[in-house]
Amino acid sequence: MKKFLTMMLVTALVAGATSAVAATEETKNNDSAADSILSQVQANKAANKEKAGEQKEAAAPKKAEEKKPEAEKAPAPAQKETPKKNEAASTMDQIVKEAAEKAAKEQEASPNNRGTVAVPPAETKKDEPAASAPAKTEPAKTEPAAAVKPAEPAKTAPEQPKAAEPAAPVTPAVTDTAEIPAGRPLKPAAMQAGAPETRESLIVSAEWLKTNRGKVILIDSRPESLYSGGHIPGAVNAPWTYFANMNAKQGTEKWGVIWPAATMAKRIGALGVDGKKMVIAYCDAGGWGQSGWTLWILRQAGIKNAKILEGGIGAWKAAGGQVTKTKNTNKAVAFTIKQYVPNYTATTEWINNNIGKPGLVILDVRTEPEFLGKIRPFQEKRAGHLPGAINIPRESFLTADSHFKPAEEVQALLAQHGITPESEIVVYDTAGVRSAFVTMLLRYSGFVKSQSYDEGFQAWAGNPELPLVKP
């Protein structure tokens, strides 16, 4: 009986122990599951935090990106404000640009129309070293430059005793630059002095014109659209294209140049100009200087009694002058030109033969963006500037109200670049309008050895065999 009771007790204890173990196992399993769930929750929380962080980081760049355009747009106004041009000048630039683009449409099929097509290898070897690949060509240029330098001191040495010290800087400014191709100049020739000008021979004031308007022939040199919008009573309209051959292909030496003498005589006579009565040309003064172009042509036609209205139509309005929209035409008269007066125009051939000549200054009067090749208003086939050219924009020669700067100030401006009245100066822009204006102003300032490159940069850039400094 005791044995039986003992066995029952042992069995009960064993069963209890088993239940306890089972309970312990279940508790452990439950704890383990809880730990697992907790771990997952914590993991999820961590993941969520990471995602939230990523989203914040992702959001930050977006905000930065959204702000970047504002930052990038901020400098834009400053760039636009840099060129100091009046409203009329901006209108003029737009009109000229549109006219140039229209003239260039017929050349759209040309592979080299926009100047982005690579020049053939043979041509590249001829003229690209100085401009497009300075790193490769500088050594080649340095050697000939070294050979030229010993000869230059001999030339400049005697000039110093003659009080021509300012002329010395001209030589290094032009011939010591890596922009000049080796072997230049090709065939140097002296530039002949042209007819000098004075303030009295070149310009008249708005007040003077108000008193003498009925005694002169007025030529409005602005585009027809500006003329139609309001002009000085009695003025006839003759924009720069009236005097130029626009029928030739753009990018050639004939496009945009003045007509032959016989044709020009007829066109001048059609304006009522007989060479006896005084002629006053005017423009908006802040544009491209079309009045200077007109005067430059009349001088070559032998008309000495022609001048520019200083300050243009802006000065006329400021002086209380009347403006009308009524179109005016003058009775055509007979006028003849036996031959153009020489020493006003520099040709492509002469410039190419003389680049690199000591004392020669190639003066680029375009805007800095044009000089650096950033813009091409006339869709020139290549961008950049002539080798060794010095950039002094046309506006630099004028005061804030578009009047001519005094001769002394012009001389001081050019002296900063080593240019003196003894220098030979070729003035150029895109198609010859601005350069003609500056050439007349230089003559008034004592620089009589100055000529305008009528064919202009558009012709130079259109010939792939000519050296060019590219951006």
C-alpha cells in the first residue's frame, strides 16, 4: 500500500514538473515572440526614421534646386544692364539684327553659315593655329616672335629720341601677341594720311539746326521704321542699306559695301543732294552711328559741306524741336562722282598683308561680346576678332548724352592702348557702319591715318583662309 501511494505521489510530481516545464517553455516562447515583435517594431521605427531622414535630405536638394534658378537669374539683370544704351539704341540694334537675319536666310543651306562647321584640315592648318588652338601653336609662334623681337628694338630705338614714346607700346600691343600668325606682315605698305576734320567741319548742334533747318538738306539715316515713327520735318530717309550693296551674298567682300561711284552718284542725287547746299545727317546717336556712315560716304563723294547733328534726334527733341510722321522726298538732282576720294577705306587685302606691322593698330569698335565671339548679330560664318585687334567699343568715344567726346579725351582714351596720332589705324566692326562713324571721329581728334574697313568682319570671317582669333 505504501509503495502504491509512493508511486502515485511520484507520478503526480513528475506530471507537475512536466506541466511546469511546458509552462516555462510556453512562457519562453511567448517572450521570444514578444521580443521578436518588439524587434520588428523597433526596426520599423528605425526604418521610418531613416526614410524620414532621406525624405528631408531629398526635400533639401529640391529646395536648393528651386532656389538655384533664382540665384542664377539674379546676375542676368546685371548683365543686361551693363551695356549703356538708350531705348532708341536697343530698338536700332533689334532692327539691324532682324535685317541681318533676313538677309542670311538665303544662305541657310550653306554648311558653314553659322560658323559651327569644322574647317577642312588643309584650311585649319593655314589659319587656325593663331586662334583656335593656342596651346598647340604657341611654341611655333614663339620662335618666329623671338626672331622678330631683335629687329623691333632697332626700329623703336630711333623713335624714342623723336618724342614718340607713346608709339613704342603700340608695337608690343600688336606684334608681340601670340594672336599674330608667324611670318607677318606679308607685304607691308604705308597707310596714307586722310583729310583731317575739326569740330566745326564735322558737327552742328540742335540749336543751330533749329535756326538753319530751312537752309540745309536733312538726311535721316535711321531705319525706315524709326523714320516713320517720327522725324525732323523736311528730312528724307536714307538708312545705311540705301548706300550699300545688299544684293551680294552675306559673308563676301561685296556684301554691305558702298556702291560703285557711278551708282552712288545717282543715289545721292536722288536725295536732292547736289554737293553745293549743306547736308546734315542724323540718327538716334545711341545706335550704330548711321549718321557717321552717311557722312563718311559723302566725304568720299567729294562733298565737304556735310555734317552730323550732334546727339541725333534725341538732342533735337531735347531742344524743343518739332517731329513729324509725314514722309518727305526731295526733287532728284544731277550729281556726279568721277572717283572716290582716297584714304578713307581699308581693304581686306591690305589688312591681311599688313597685320603684324609695327605701328599698325587694328581697332575693333564692336561690343565686347562680339569681340569675344559670344554673339554674331549678322550671323557671321566665324566668331571672334582679327589677330592683334584692340577692342574699344563705339560707345567709348561718346559722352553719356551721345555727344562726341572732346579730342583731348579721345586721345587720352587711345593713349591707354599705346595709340598715338602717328599710328596707322584700321577701324572695323561687322559691316562697316560703326567703324565709319569712329573713323570720322578719329579724324576730328587728330588721327588722320585712320581708315574704315568697309567690308567688315563679316567678310573677313567669311573667308576661311584668313587668320582669325576664335573664342
